[in-house]
Amino acid sequence: MEALYQQTNRQLHEVQSYMGRLETSDKASVHSVENEIQARIDDICGSLQRLEVLCSKEPPSRRQNAKLRVEQLKYDVQHLQTALSNFQHRRQAREQQERQRQELLARTFTANDSATSIPIDESLQFNESLQSAHRGVDELLGSGTSILQGLRDQRVTLKGTQRKLLDVANMLGLSNTVMRLIEKRALQDKYLMAGGMLLTCLLMLLVVQYLT
């Protein structure tokens, strides 16, 4: 299990460094970079599934620590997947704005058409409304990212506290009842984080629907 864990951890760091290429990629290569990152994330997810199976086969004294390490890898992968999805959303919004701008510039009008100003004004108003909606979505995505980062920091802090409690419990020989209470608290923290993420996504969807 240790060899697979180290390999998966290296793959995770490689994807993190590979994410920097997204911002510097041109239009011709950005799709291939996105596909490469997604393929690597899928490979890591496959490795995590094997690690979860191997965790159940670890000795009882090492099983809890192994599960915590795998959970941390899973959380980091989810963070990378979210960052990739956010980048793809922003790229698609920019491409849509560019297409609409080109369509507006390519539109031709007859010289004697008295209603020429009407479609121009309507198109400009539509474009301004669309840009305002995109700005609102970007701001909401930024807020959501900050919230998720805060939840991640809290999770790391709670995991550190839990790990210390487990070490103390092993030294003092605490009862199984206390250990189950600790695990129940960790599960509640997971549900709290998941609820926060779902609430953030719901707010994002409502804002997008309202602005567009």
C-alpha cells in the first residue's frame, strides 16, 4: 500500500504543477491541456479506489492512519477537479463573449434602413446584460472558492486535532466508546463540509439563473 500511496501522491503533485499551464496555454492547445489534466485526475481516482481496498486489509493499529491519509488525497483531488471545472467555465464564458462580439461586428446593415439603430441598441443591451451576468458569476465563483478554501483549512485543522487525539488515545488506552465518538464527530464534519459545498453550488445556480 505504501508504494501505491507514494505513487499517487506524486501524481497529485504533478497535476498541481500542470495546472499552471492552463493560464499560459493558447486557444489551440488549451483543450488538449484540459484533457490531459482530466485524464491524470481520472488515473488518480482509480488509484484511490485501490488504496481504499488496501486500507481495509491493513492491521487494526495502522488502519485508521491509513484511512486518514487516503481521505486527504481524495480531498486534494476534489479540489483539483473543482479548480479545473472553474477554469473551463471561465474559458467557455470568454469564448461565448468572443463569438457574440464577432457576430455583432460581422452583422451588416443596409444604408437606407431606418431601423438600423434598433438591432444595434438591442444587441448592445443584450451584450451588456450578458457581460454583467458573467461578471456576477465570476464573483460568485470567487466567493465560492474562498468558502471552499476556508472549509478545507478547517478540515485540515480538525484532522490534525483528530490525529493528535488518536495518538493520545493509543497511549492512554481509551475505550472503544470514546473512539467511536471521535469517528462520529469526524463524520459530522464531513457532512458539514458537504452541506456547505452543496449550498454554495445552489447559490451559484440561483445567481446564474437570475442574472441570465
